[in-house]
Amino acid sequence: MTVGEYNKAVDVYADNLYRFILKNLKDAAMAEDIIQDTFEKLWIKLEEVSALKVKSYLFTTAYHTMIDYIRKEKRNRTVDPASLYEESESNHYSDLGEVLERAIQNLPADQKAVVMLRDYEGYPYREISEITGLNESQVKVYIYRARVFLKAYIGSMEKVI
Amino acid sequence: MKIDRHNYEAFLLDLLEGNLSVEDQQELHHFLKLNPDCADELTELEPWVLEKEHISFPYRQLLNKEFPEPSSQLNEHNFDLFSIARLEGDLSAKQLADHQSMISSSDLRSQQWSEWQQTRLLADTMVFKGKDQLKKKTGLRNRALWISVFSAAAAVTLLLVLFMAGPDFSGQKLSVETPLEAANSQTPDDPDQPESQPIQEEPEENQKDHLTVEGSTQTPAQTPAQQRAPEAQEEKSKPNAMFSITRDQKRPLEIESKSKAIPRDDLQPRVLKISAHQTNASFQPGAPVPDQIKTLDVPPVSIHLGSLSFAQIYEMDLQEVFEDYTQERDFSLWTVANAGIKGINKIAGSDISLLASRDEEGEVTGFRLKSRRFSVTRPLGQEE
């Protein structure tokens, strides 16, 4: 990979990578740190990383850095749907986007990451599997469960609205 | 087998494990009625028998496959799974057609399908502001390398110009003294003590010349300290200077003759001083008169790395700087020398400038390398 290709990767993927991490962490400063750290790692391994694999490398590195951060901060928590609905009833949302955003934040970390990679980046199961280190079936199961959770959450909020 | 007090325990165990036939069970119960004390043991054994409990894995449903197989058929119960699979693009053409058909035939299914579609995340635009900081400058290393190489080459050329085109340097001696040594030289110590004398360096060839031409006044038997003694006396009368180049008054005549074209003033000892450490007030009567120095018409170096932040240096267009040098078509030695000085200034952050002293006719008679920290003057020899 050349310096030019590296700079092109910055142009093409930095925003997407930032969105992916920011949506997961909801911490802009930490997301920026992770992006800088990720590209720094790419720069160090510039000669080893192929330009064709750079996107996957970036998302993989950023994902694992993020997971390490989440584990460190003990933010990886499971959600009791019953308590979630109680919580959601006490809030007011003006549109579906906010409801969906709230629902996403209540997904378990693994499901949140895979569904974002799927919807935001359009990754197939195989590439999500490579990025997250899960097997393809597990990725598929997580996505399906995330959809069920999101639909249930949206449905409950629509009743409130 | 007849049950008695010696074997009834084996029958009890078989009873608990369910291995006793109906006839043996009836016979055992009859025996226990006749021997009630043996029946107590049956009561003690009963708690050890585990009753069958209905225990189920609470997450069994999670183990089920949550997505339809390509061979799966759409029905009323798996409509949601098919809806998710359709969102993910996992349905075959036939499954997709069946799913669409079910949606079209029922308003409820149509409503449910629209709810499933709402679970898809929409990517909103986000801009990472630090993108420019992540980028690396292409070709910066090469340009910096070229600048360094060019500057080094120019500096070498400058040195060659100054020390090979100038007068014969063998007749002069270079004395270098540190401030501490200079202070020691002003004390009336024994001149034989080497540490109290300024350090003087002279090429070996010059020392040999001294011995052959001035054999009558200097003998090889003299110690170096004795040879330096008169010179030390001269040094005491000079202004305090960190670096000084003096002309040896005792140098051979044939060397002296080479400098006849130089004005008489130039034959006076020259003191090269560090201007930052010496004020004009320190000059004494009889001290060497500085040359009339005029600056060359060279544009000043406006950028000093020492005064720039790293970000500013990073943004410097080094290619433009390089082109400033190379676009010069008239490559005189002065151009090369000044380019070298510029390069050194840019790399080291120094403020060295190259000046020339000229006589009344405008001829260059000497050079001076000057900065805030030092000033070195060098006369330009003119051979007849």
C-alpha cells in the first residue's frame, strides 16, 4: 500500500469509521481517539496491508479497539426487555429516528455492532464475521435477534406516541 | 429365593431401583410386616432416591435456527422470520414471491412488513474533522533529502572557496581559547604551566618551517611551553575572545612576501570574536580595526525553523524552496555559497549570513560569516 493509497483510505473511510464507532460508543472524544489510533496502526503496517483489504483492516482494527474499550469501561451490559419497555414509556420521542436510535443504544454490544456493519456499511455476513471474529451463523443470528428487538421496541414506542 | 433377615437388604435395594418383580415385591412386603424393625431401613433409604423433575433449558428457543433455510416454506407462523430474511436479502426467488404474495393478500401482513422495514438503520452523514491530520505528505521525505543534500554540497563548496581560493593559510596560526582558559591567561601564573596557556594549534608542517628558517632563535631543545611563552605574553594584551586568529609575527620571510598585496592594515593581528560575548566597549586602543564590511545583495532568509511550530514546518512547501534554489541560472560561487548558508540556516535554525568586505574600488577583500553568536572574518588573498 502506498502513501497515496493510505491518504485515499483516509478520505474514503474515515467518516464511515467515525460514524460506526461514534454510534456504538456515543462518545465523540473516544471515537476520535479510536479513529486516530486505527489509522496510526494502518500507517505502521502500511507495507503489509493491501489496498484492496484496507477497509476491512480499518473496521476490524477499530472494532477490536472499541470492544477493548467497552470491556474496560464495563459498558457491555445485557438488557432486560421488561425494564426497557418501562424505561421507554417514560420518555417522549418525536420521530422514528429517535426511537430507533434509542433502541440501538439498548442493544447488546455484539448485536449493535453487527447490525450497524450490516446496515451502515452493507457488509455481507462473511465480512462481518471477519471483522468481528464471530462465525457467519452467529453473525446471522445476532442480526436476526437485533431486528426482533428493534421491531419490538419500535412497536412499544408507537403505542406510547 | 426366600427372604430372610440375612438377605432382605438386597431385596430392598432391588425394590428402590425397580428391579424387583411383582411376586418378590409382595414377598418383601410380607417380610417387612413380620419384621417391622427392618422396615425402618427402607424409610432411611427413601431420601436417596431422586424423584424425576421436569427441568427444561430456559433458552431452548434461542438454540432454534432463527432464519429460514432455502428449503423452508412460508406459513403463518414464520412470517416474521421471512420478513427479516427478506430485509437481509436471504430469501430465494420463490420464497420472495411467496412472501410478497402473503403481504399483498393481507393488510395486517402488509402493516407488519412495513414495521419490519423500519428496523433498518439509515446511515446519516458524519464528518470526521481530523481527517487532514491523518493524512501523510507524499514526497516530503524525498524533498527534505534533496534539500539536505543540496545544502551539504553547497556548504562543502563554500568551504573550498574560502580556504582554497584564499591566501596561503600555512603562515598563520589558529588559536582557540575557551573563556576559562582566557581568564587563566590573564593571571600572572608561571608561563611554564601549560594549563594556564591558551590552547594553540598549529600544523606540524609550520612547526618544521619555524625550525628550519628560524633555527638560530628556536632550538629543538626548547620545550613546547617555552616556545609558547612569548606568544602567551602577546595573548595577554589581546581583548578577551573565545576564538581568535592571529598572524604570527615571526613567520618566515618567504611566506610574508606572499601577502605584499594586502594592505598594511590587514597585516595587523586580526581578532575574530564572538560578538554576542563581547561589546563594543571592550575594544581597546590598538585593537584591530574591523574591516569595512558591506553586506552582499542576498535576500535575507526570512524563515528560521527555530521560530516555527512543527505544524508550520510541516506545512512548508519545501518543493518551492527547492525550486527557488534550482531556478537560479547564474550559478556563481557566491550563489552556491549563499545557497549553502540558506540550507544550513533552514535545517539548523541558525541565522548565519555571508558577508564580503570590499575595498574602495569595489573589489572583494575578505569574507565574514556572521550570526548572532559568532563572527568569523577571513581575508581574501590576492597573489601577484
